[in-house]
Amino acid sequence: MSDTTPRVEPRTLKGFQDLLAEDLLPRQTVIRSIEAVFQRYGFSPLETPALEYLDTLVGAGGEETNKALFRLQSPEEEDIALRFDLTVPFARLLAQYPERLKPPVRRYAIGPVWRADKPGPGRFRQFTQFDIDVAGAESVAVDAEVIAVMCDVMLALGVTDFTVLVNNRKVIDALLDGCGITEPARQKHVLRVIDKLQKVGIENIRAELGRGRVDDSGDPIPGVNLDDATIERVISFIGVNGATRAEVVASLEKALPDIEPSREALAEMRDLAEGLAALNVSEAHAKFDPSLARGLDYYTGPVFETILPNAPEFGSVMGGGRYDQLVERFMDRNIPCTGMSVGLDRLLAALRHLGAGAAPAKTVVQALVVTMGAVPKGETLKVAAELRAAGIRTETYFGKKMNMKSQLSHADHYEIPVAVIIGEDEIAKGVVSIKDLRAGKQAREAIQDHDAYRKAGTATQVTVPRAELVQTVTEFLARHSA
Amino acid sequence: MSDTTPRVEPRTLKGFQDLLAEDLLPRQTVIRSIEAVFQRYGFSPLETPALEYLDTLVGAGGEETNKALFRLQSPEEEDIALRFDLTVPFARLLAQYPERLKPPVRRYAIGPVWRADKPGPGRFRQFTQFDIDVAGAESVAVDAEVIAVMCDVMLALGVTDFTVLVNNRKVIDALLDGCGITEPARQKHVLRVIDKLQKVGIENIRAELGRGRVDDSGDPIPGVNLDDATIERVISFIGVNGATRAEVVASLEKALPDIEPSREALAEMRDLAEGLAALNVSEAHAKFDPSLARGLDYYTGPVFETILPNAPEFGSVMGGGRYDQLVERFMDRNIPCTGMSVGLDRLLAALRHLGAGAAPAKTVVQALVVTMGAVPKGETLKVAAELRAAGIRTETYFGKKMNMKSQLSHADHYEIPVAVIIGEDEIAKGVVSIKDLRAGKQAREAIQDHDAYRKAGTATQVTVPRAELVQTVTEFLARHSA
């Protein structure tokens, strides 16, 4: 690099994140657990590009996502954008490859999506979604399976205290129908207000259904302007609950107008309840909640989201629902779909908060080859090659400072469990020294006395013939994983 | 969706690709094999966002990559772009997190990168790189390890016929120095010409080093305008070879001018040869080749790339080198680095061509629950739940057409190995029928006679008590994996 090149400040884009090993290693473990659950339910992988034609994306999710698109131009000067979810690209695929993706089809996908929203703690402009979808199945039996997946994912991650809230857009539609709210924009407005219940509380909902309110920052929030009787009807509807899913359905039957859409919605909820029971989904883990609306425009039937009662500040960590009309956007035939998305970044943040998920780790390295004095580099490489051939994840050290202290401090910084030490003496004698760095550390931490401290540090080190290198390192590693 | 919404044509951007299960499943197997090799050499994972500030990227890779950037604006109207490789973001990280990423540091990263190049077969505008890098180690012992990784990756994938070509920018610099070619733009021009040897052949190289030539399409390619004596010197240099790495170094010593840069470059090549020998890298797999230049501007020392002699049309499937000055772009201190990148899409295409890599598969599903007649959906879900609880990857079928033929044709299309069949009869009797679909298919394919055909199709089906469901399916699956 020439000296005239101006220095570039190293920085991450606002709302974006860099993930180092200590972030990624537990993340990968969580991804693998989730993937195993998805596969067990018969889902196979699928992947689409980050960029899509703008017309594929605009209008598919609603006004909010239209505004949040990262837009750009292709080399051919076409309007393109980064995808805002994995669902719309999946709908595109179904229309584009009808022969290869013959319905019914179950797929999972993991990948980054982009939304130019206001970033906040745990809210990023690039975040990872991990989705399952079933295309070509109308039955809510499949929605029950999706909900069962949501439960199994949490259980696979060792979390038992979670709730999957379940509702049905048809239930809300029946209510709105009964209240005479038929205009689509108005319906969407009511949906949006209902959806905020957990966040803003019932009194603010009441105000927003009526004349609106002023929020904490002093900004006016326009209301839906419903009359008082209708407001009370909506409020009592979203307040419906019960000890079991069947009880909620029974109460809903009373809260909804006695019209055909209500009967259809209630029948679906009963089928869904039956499916959940057949799949052994406990009443504690999946609850019917009429206040659940979900933000995206494309939902048409059951909707669901997972919340963590002990980590409410993270909101929903998974969410989804049935979208029976999205594929029609791309083809003349329609394919009913349902699915859900894990918000991986938020889920991981919540797991960290709960002390659940995978144990933290800074490295995958199991052994560091440490040199004392003028050891030929080839000797270091040979020892490493021997360990690696035995499947031991091994790092060599060729840092700037080659003294013992720097090398052991490197092992300490990255929490490498075992050091294999070679010096001129060791090489001459045909031996290696192997040091258990975790045991040494634990022992030293427990001891106050200086002499004992020194002894503990060395008691965990052995010198063995070179032929016993692999076996000894393997034994040292097994000590701690046991 | 309202009927007024215009239909959107489902299409993939030019130069981009959708990956369905049959593409992704072998891809995932290959990724896991490579990841295991990377980890064995002590590399830990790391991830950066797709988007970077424009000034982070522009000028880091050279004119070619500057032109190929997908540029856009952040919500704050800053100039940003999609990354064109994973190396520049890694250099940024080293400067941004000096405490967390204390050198020496080994990392691997996998992810998409974007280049607005001309797409072609196996050349995409979004493609996946899978990189390793070592930061903070000056010694070419580490370059030897990177080359050993490249070899082990190919061996792990079952490919033995490959060559890692190795050279050193310092060797080329010494040649240029001796030839009096000192001006940077001119040096880069010669590098670019040399780099094309494999693609265009020696006579075209000779022409481009001189007055230029006209390519096949009739376009003029300007020459470097070297004099004849210098051209012959360059030509004889890039023709240097030998049966072993040591022989190439010995020949290079004669071809290079007797100046300090030559001596330094040759010493590095000798060290590299020693490192490769210590790591048991065979002479057949890693060869020194003075004609290797590599396109990117940031290389400063050893450079390497992997080619497949039986699939030359795919070009290099991995490539890398030492870049000792890139981090300086972002900080006042310098950190020497080396690394390499697997071009995953190209590698997979080449593996497919060679019949190597992972076996193709269309689904992860092991068992499909098939229903005959009016089976309650809950029964299907229960059978599936039982299989899944035993770890068997199970799909239920709730497609549009529920007849037996549609269900078995679904299993056939996705190559699902086992069908679990339940009907009203089976439920009443407390039994299930289990059908080995692969065996049935194989048997039918081998038989011409109609009666034998029918028998073979049913001989692979058994009816067992419900309690033996899991055990029988497990046995059927084991038959074929054995």
C-alpha cells in the first residue's frame, strides 16, 4: 500500500453487527439444534439470493416493509432490492419452479434479511431468519405441526418456560365483520392497534380504537374512531381467555357474532386444537389468544408467535402464520401456504439473557503447539500435523513475540484447553510436555498460597515420549468434557 | 390479495441462482467437510455483514473490484456497498477490535459476496466464499499451513487429482526489478498479463508483453511494450519448472537477477518448501509455478491456487495468498496476514463434473405417512409424532389430492425411502403397513414380467402391530444405508 492512500476508519454500518467466534460458536450450536428439529418434521433446505427484483418485494408485505427496503440498481439498471424476509422469495420459487417444487412441499431456509428500520438493542437492519414453510396443504393440521415445531425448537434449546400464542385472522375478520368494519384500510388499522396490546396495554388500545392518543414522546397517534359500543366489543374480544384451548374456543363462540364467517373460524380453531392434542403439544406451551394479530399483510388464517415470559423485553422470538394468497401474486394458480420464522438474533439474545442455549466458547482450538527457545519451525508443523491427523483441532503459534509468556497468554486469551510444549531439550530427548491449561487455571484460582500456586501450575503438566503425544492430549481433553 | 394487484413475473436476477434441496443437500455436506478441515487447523468462525461503507471497499482490491461493486445508500444516505470478498471485511475487523481479535488470530468465514461482473456458466454475481485467514504471523510456515489446508480440503472431498500452484509475489517483483520495470502501473500490467498464461497460452502472452494483440472478438488488447530481450527474460522466467519444489527454486535462482530482492524471495520459497515437507504435503499436490500471479492488488508474498487437471474449464476452485499491508489501510499499525478462499459454487460445479463430492439427494425425509380412505388427520399426526420422537425425519401428507396414487407419487418425486401406510382397517386392527419404496423401485426396474413386477412391488411391504412401527421403519432405513 502506498503511503499516499488515506487511512480508512474501520467501522460497522449503523444497525449492523460483526460476529466474532464467541458470538458465532454458540450461535452455530443453536442453529444445528433448530435445523435438526426442522428436518425431523420433514423439512428440506432451500436457498434464494439476497437480491430480488423490486416488483417481487414491493407490496408483498405491506407499507411498513415497502418503506424499509434497501433499494439499488442492477448492472442492467433494473430496480432491485435486498429481501426483507424469506417468505416472499419462497412464494416466488413455488411459482417459478412448479415441476421441481411440486406441492405439497416443506422447506426450511436460513439467511440474512434486510430492513431499513430504526435500529435498537437486539434490533438490527441485517438480521437472520430461520424459516419453515409448507406449501400446498390447506389443512390446519399442518399449522398444528408448525406450532409443534415452534415448541420442539424451544425444548431442544433447553427452554421449558415459553408460550406459543395462537390466533386466527379469520376469527378477527369475523369480529370486524360483525362490527361492520369492512373497509380494508380500516380493518388493517384495527389489526395494527390490536397487535400492540402486549406493548402498550389495554387503556392505550382503547384510546387508539377511539379518538387516538398522544404517545410518551408527545407525538399524536391517530385513532380508528370506532363508537364506544364497538370499542367495548373489540376490547372484550381481545380479552377472551381460558385455561385450555377448548375453553378459549368456547368463550370465543360467545364473543363472536353468530354469522357464517364466525362458524368457519371457530371450526378451524377446533381442528387446530385437535391437531395440537394429537401432536402432544401441552396446553401450557401453546395457548389460543384472540389478541394476537401479527403485523404482515399476507396472513390469511392461523397466526402464531413465541414469547418468553421470563424475557418479555425481547418480544416474539418466532412468529408466523398461514398465507394462502401470497403465491397468487406470482402465478395464475394459488397454493395455500403456512410457516414460521425464527428471529435468530433476537432468540440468541433472549437465550443469553436466560442463561440458556449453548455454552460460550472463544475458539474451536483444542491444542496449541508452544515452543521454547530456537525450535525449527518445521518441528512445530510436524507436531501439529500429527495432532491434526488424529482429529485434534490444533493451532500453531508464529506470533510476533515468540517467548513462552506471550504464547501462554495467547492460549489464555482464547481459552485453549491444552498446550503442547516443545523445546530444544524435548526434541533432543524425543519427548513433549503437555500442559492442561484449564486444570492449571482452576487450581491456581482456588489457591492463595504462593508456593502451592506454583506447584498447582506445574502438577497439571506431564512430559511423555513423543510416541504418546496424541494419546496424552486426547486424555487431557477428555478430562474436561466428561 | 385483491384482484386488482397486477401479477408479478417470478424470476431470478441475472447472474443469481436459486438453490433447491437437490442443490443444497450435497452443498451442505461439502461445507461440513471443509469446515472440519478448517477447524482441525485451528480456525474459528467469524461473520461480518453483507454491507460495508463504500470507503472500506473501494481501492482495497483494485480497479476490477471497484467497478464490480453493487453500490447503494444507507437510510442515513451514506454511500455503502455489498462486500466483494471476505478478506477486506476481515482486515477491517482486525483494526476495529484489536483487543478481542488479538493476533495471532485464525478465522474462517463463509458467506455470499457480490460482484457485478459478466455472468457465465458457473460464474455468478452472488457467490459464496469460504475463507481462512491467519493474522499476525509473518512466517511463511503459516503459508505452508494454508497450502496444507487446501490439499486436505480436496482430499476430504475425495479428490486426489488436484494441484495447488504456488508462487511468491516477491519472486515476480525481483524479476521485474531486474528487468528495470519499476513503475507500479506497469508492474501491475505485467502481472495481469502473466496471470493469463493458463487461459490464453504463451504466444498471446508474448504478444501482450510486446505491442499487444487483437483478441478473438476483434477487440484490441494493448501491450506492455517491453523490448524483445526483456520479453524473452519474462517468458523464460514463467516457463521455469522442475520435478520437485526444490528443483524449481534451484532453476529460479538462475532465472532471477543476482540482487537482494531475489535472494530474499528465494529464501522465502525455500522456507515454504521446508514447511510443506514438514506438513507431509506431497510434491504432486503442491507445485511451485513462477507463472502464477493472482489478480488482486493486495497480495504481497506467497500466492496459491488450486486447479483440477481433470476439470480445467472450471479454472481455480480455491485461491489466496499473503497480504501483509491490507490491515494498514484501516489502522496505524500493520498486521501481516495470509489466507485463502474456497470458491464454493465453482468447486461444487467442478465436483459434480468429476462425479465427486456428496451423493445427490432431493429431501432429508426418511418416512412419509400415507393415508388410505377417511383417516382422521389426528391419526396421521400421531403416527408422525411417534416416528419423530424416535428421531426419524417424517413428513405428513395433506396435499390437495388425498388418493393413494398422489401420495406415493409424491414420495417418488422427492425420493422418500419409506412409506408408513394407515387406513381405517389398520387403525381398527391396531396395525400399520410399512413399505420400502427404494427396494420396491429397484425390484420393479429389474423386472420385465408384469406379474413378477406386481409381486416385487408388494413383497417389500409388511404389516406390523402399531407397537413395532418405529423398529420396523428403522430396520427398513438401515437396509439401504448399510
